[in-house]
Amino acid sequence: MQGDVNQDFLGFGKGLMHKFGIPAARAQEFVNEYTNFTAAQQAAEAQRQDAVINEIKTREGAAFDAKVAKGQQVVKALQLPAQLLGQIEQNIGTGPMLQLFMALGSKAGEGSFLPASGGAQPLDPSQMAPNDAQREIDRLLQDEKFSTAYYGAQEPGHAEALKQMEALYAARSRR
């Protein structure tokens, strides 16, 4: 198990034991106890993470595998180094990492996931590039339901349609 011990910490511990006059045999007992303690902590954390994963699997049911696969596709597309992903997982845990992957995967198909320059059509005009705002204006004006609300002052949704178009025109004029 000593291969898993931080060598700086081990050196500190040896120096500390020597400083307080603890014989080598007793120091080794301390190291053994500490090693057993950390192994038990790691096992308990692994059990906790397994419980979180099982809870997620139960909650998601048959969709679990598909959601995880979609999340993995998104993370792969982000081209993050495996070492970084490992560090994140180590810090937040496997269960939360799994939830993060699934959340990313679920957002990947939504228009607001990618920035405007990525070809998606964000729902927030303040985040749109001018050309994307123009495409959204054109699309909305072709939509019969939207056009009815936009041009009809007495139609339900008229005020919202006006606000949306105003924001889109403002986004279109940004250069």
C-alpha cells in the first residue's frame, strides 16, 4: 500500500515521529493504522458513489444508457483531456460526474447549448450573432402562428412577439 502514499507526507510523518521520539516500530504501527483508515474511507466513498449511481439508474430507468451515451458524445466533442476529466471526477465524485454528463447530453440537442457562431439558434437574442438574429427574424416571419400574433394588435401573444422581434432587431444591428 505504500505506493499509494504521498512521499512528501511520508517523509513529514517520519520526521514528526522522530522529532517526538516515537520508536520506529511504533511509527510503523501508526502508518499501518493510517493506511487502514484511508483504505476504509476510500471503500466507504466507493460505496456511497455506487449508491448515487444506482439511484440515478433507478430514476432514469430505460433511458439511462442512452442519456449517458449522449453525455459521453458531448464530452468527447469538447476534446477535454482524460487527465482533466479524471481530476474533475476525483473532486466531485463519480455520481455527480455522471449527472453532469447526462445534463450536458440532454442540452446538446437544444438550440441554446451552442453559441450562435456554432450554427445553433439560441433562444436569447442578446447572445446571437447578427446573422443568426436575421435568420431567426426570417424564420419567425415565415411562422404563421408567430406572424398572426406579431401583426395582430388584438391577438394573444402580441406584446411578447413585439418584444422578441425588438430584441432580435437589436441583435441584428450589433456589429
